Amino acid sequence: MSEQPNDSTGSQNNTEDLEQKAKDRIEEMPAETALGNRDPQGGGEGDPKDFPPEGN
């Protein structure tokens, strides 16, 4: 078993990268109403139903 160096800056950079990717992904997603239908005033492209649910 190999030991990994204790480098907190590497994991911090990785966390920042993941946060930025998540923000970019959310901005691309279409806005939706409470019923899950597309909200044309909210921006974004496509239909919310075209995106797979998260966490499954």
C-alpha cells in the first residue's frame, strides 16, 4: 500500500475546480417551475425533463 503525501493545497484546488464545474453546469441547465416544466423567463437551454435526476 502506498502512502499519499499530506498536501492540502492539492485537495483544495481540486475542490475549487469541482465547485467551478458545478456552477458552470447549473448555469447551463434550464430553469423550471415548481411542477418541473420549462420556465422560459428563467433562462437556460432545453427542457428540464431531458436532464437525468441527480443522486440515483
